[in-house]
Amino acid sequence: MKTWSSLGPITFVLVGLMLSASGCVVHSGGGYAEGYREGYWDRDHNRYWHDSGWHDCMENDIHCH
């Protein structure tokens, strides 16, 4: 019975490590803006990238084409 009583704490430690490790996200390089250039138009979401942020496209907006 000693083996069953020692498996409980070991199981909790392993499950805890797996849950904490699964929440780690590491960005390499320049962060969020790394893949976008100034004036990039996101057709699917009708927005464009300007000054390191997304801006919604308005009617007759020159940035959205």
C-alpha cells in the first residue's frame, strides 16, 4: 500500500507542472508588430496597421483598398 500513497503527491506535482508550463507563451524578436508593416490592410477584419496599432476602416478611407 505504500506505493499507492506515494503516487498521489507525485501525480499532483506532475499535473501542476504540466498546467503551469502550458500557459507559457514566449514571443521572439520584435513582439506583436513584427509581422506587420505600416499601412498593412487586413481585408478579413476591415482594418489597417498604423503607428503600431490597428485602426478600423471608415467609408472612403484611403488606407483601405
